[in-house]
Amino acid sequence: MKQIERWIPNLTGILTIIVLLCSFIISFSNLRYAAELSRIDPVLTWAWPVCIDSLLVSGSLLILRNSLRQESTRFGWLVLSVFTFVSIMFNVAVSPNNLLSQASHAIPPITLMVSVEILLSIVRSDLSSLEKDRREVTEVTQSKGDVTPPVTVLHQGAGKGVTADQVLQFFRENPSASYVTAAANLNIARQTVSRHVARLLEDGRLEKDGDQFVIPDWDAREYA
């Protein structure tokens, strides 16, 4: 279930990027045609759509940046709204004079805006999750000051080479530690800790007793 939950934002991001690129290409083509009709220098017609749709993306990035810094996002929304509207107007202006064609030409800038907002929503969610994990590590470390110093000395900088035995040793020394605390001290991802723990539980080398981990006697003797 957790693996599926982890892949949902990845698949959403991939599909959204595909939609974003398609929307930008179609809108770029329409806006470039509008530039040609406006008799802009043919050498520079490519710059006209970039001026419009790039500011649409810039407005979205400004909204993300200001929201993360807890600052006003009003100007970012103004830029996003104005240039989305401008892009729609010029896309519709070069369409054939019938409702179906005009609606079809209006779709690309709208999907471009929505795609950018979906991607930024995923980024915002990931950044919020990282910040939440960081706060949790800080709180656990402060509340268990007697546990942190020896763990830091023994395990800090272990990184990608951490094995299931090292994870087992960590929970032997810190039976009430959370996955987040273990990941922070072993310098690995929380998902890696979870995977090692699941394997240890399955092999019977680690047991769960309420909120604490317990190592069976035979394994404790092995580490004694």
C-alpha cells in the first residue's frame, strides 16, 4: 500500500509533465501564428509566445515561493491570472470563427496553467512532508537527549551502506525510537528503515511490543 502511495505522485508528475509540454507546444504554435499576423519580425516570432507563457509559469513559481515563506501570494496570482487570460485571448483570436474551434484553441493555455499548478502542488506537498519529518526528528531528539549522543557517535554517516544488521543493532539500543529517528541517525531514507524492519520482523529477528521494538533472546545473545 505504501509503495502504491509513493508511486501515485510520481505517475501524476510524469503525466502532468506530458500534458504541460503538449499544452505549451500547441499554445506556442498559436501565439507564434498571432505574432506573424501582427507583422513581428519573422526572426523574432518565437519570442512572442515565450514572453506570454513563460510569465504564466513564473507567476506559479512565485506563488509557490511566497507560500513556502508565508508571504503574500497576491502578486503571483495576479501575474498568473493576467497572463493566462492574455494567452487564452490570443489563442482564440487566431482560431477559425466558430465555437468549437475557439473552445479548442482556449484549452492549451488553461491546461498549461493547471499542469503547472499540479506540479507545484506536488512539490509543495513533498516540501511540507520533509519539513514535518525534520520537526519530528528535532522533537524526538530533544525529548530523548540520552539516546541521541551514543547513536550519533556509532551510526552517523552510515549512508547507503546500512544493512539490516545495523538497523537491528540501532533498535536494540533504542527500542522506542521511531522510523524517522532511525533514518536520521543512520543517514538513510525512512522507507529504507521500514523495508529493513519489515524483513527483520518477517525473519523473527525483531518483534514489536506496543510502541517498542524487542529483540528475541537468541538474537540478543548474538549481539551481547
